[in-house]
Amino acid sequence: MKPTSGAVPAIAEDQWAGLTLDELRQRRARALVRREVERVKMDHVLQGARTRVSENGVRALMFKDKTIGRLKTADYLFLGFRLTRSLMKLWRKK
């Protein structure tokens, strides 16, 4: 007897006749359900990434939608620079 991975019953190869149609249908149904569950999970993650409100209800960067729409590229660069500088100061203190 050869060790198996669990997908095939652990009996001698000459005695095993294969899977029945019902077993094949059941395995296919399980695989389809697993695929559907993973698809729904991915859709949920993508939907969360598309919205500006995160899972816990906190708005991105604590700004209102109108404020975010009015910011220019230079404003984003300035905010990023200030945030990076502030974080570097905190990191150097430790």
C-alpha cells in the first residue's frame, strides 16, 4: 500500500475502483462553492478599496469629499512631505 494524500481512499491500488458519480458530483459542488466564496471575498475587498470610507467608518485622511476634490498635486506633495518629516522625527526619538 502506498501512502495517499487523503483524496484517494487508503486501500490497495488493485482494489480501488475509482470514485462513483455521486462522489464526483459532490466534489465538484464543493469546489464550485469554494470558488464562489473566494470570489465574494475578493469582491468585498475590492468594494472596500473603491470607497473612501474604510471598514471602521473613518474617512481617508480625515478630510471631507469636497476638500479632497479641491486639492492639487502640489498640495498632496506638501502634505506628504510634512507627514514624512513628522514621522521621521518620531522615529529618530526612539
